[in-house]
Amino acid sequence: MILTKLTNKSLVTNQDLELNHRLGIPVEVFCSKQGKTLAFGQIKGFDEERIQIRDYEFCRTTYLFFGKPALPLEA
């Protein structure tokens, strides 16, 4: 199940995060070291290094973020 999440639900780009932020879609913050979800909620803000969920900030390079990825543009 985690593999499906990684390929279909990972939020990697700013476009992915902006879509979830704009629509108010809840995002899951997952720690691969601990093997558990640390937070679940709407994005309050984000930049190139961190994402704020509720009142907590999470480093973009340390945690996995799952939500609704932006649709790729077709050529």
C-alpha cells in the first residue's frame, strides 16, 4: 500500500502543494524513519524548505507528504 501512495499520492512540487493549499485538501505528513503518520490537516503555508500543517512546520526533505498531486500537463 505504501508503494501505491508513493507513486500516486506524493506531493513533491510547489504546484502539487499549491493545489492542495488552494483547495484546502488535507495532507498527510509521514515519517519514514518512525514508520508512522505525524500529522494530517490542511496546509497553512509552505516555502522551498518547510510546510506548515496546523501549527507545526515540517521539513520538505525529511518527511513524505501525501495528498492530491497536480495533474501533469499533456503535450
